[in-house]
Amino acid sequence: MQYQLHGIFDQDLQDVFKSQFPESQEEILENIYRKPLPNRYIAHFTQFAIAHRGHYMIENIVEDCLNDLFINHLLRYPGIHQHAVHFTGSVSFYFKDMLHALCEQYDIRLGSILQKPMKGLVQFHQSENK
């Protein structure tokens, strides 16, 4: 999001973004900082990143963000290398190749990657209640 707001996207990507999301910078910032549920608002931009897989800027942005997740969060857990790490949600599902590469890079055992974890959660809780 910040790359688009700061005009860092190349012109082609900027044009496509603007055609899909015609809101002004002020409207975007208001939705993020002043309206309820900013996480949901921001999440709807994920579809743009997924749709533009393969564009060098999108690939670099997502890889940088996922790398930050590993460095700032996952690698801080004691024993992270002794257990498999599982991921859920659309971002992890559509960018699983990057997660796989980062797990390999940081010597982390990759567990499952589920786009929609509900079925697994239901099965888990059903087996726990038997």
C-alpha cells in the first residue's frame, strides 16, 4: 500500500491500481486511520497483489513483507527450529512458494498451508470432544 501511496509503483502498475481502486490518497488514509476495521479495508488490496503475481515490484514487496514476518516475529520464538510452522489464510496460500523458500532459508520446518482453515478447525475440535 505504501508503495502505491508514495508513487513508487512503476507507471503501468500505478495505472492498473488506480483503475481498480479509484479512491484518492486522502480517502485511503481516512479508511486506514479514521474508520473502523482498517485491517479489513487493507486486506481487500491483497487481491491486487495476488492478481499481479509475476510483476517484479509485487514479487519484491511481498517477499520483503514475508521476510520481515520471519525476522521480526517467527525467528524470535525460542525453539522455532524444533517445530513445524503452519500458515493459514489467502496470503499464505497464494504466496506459498515464497513461504517455502523463506522456511528453507531460515531452516524452519514448513507445516501445512491452508487457505481456509475452518474445515481443519472443525475436525480438530470434533476429535478433541470425543
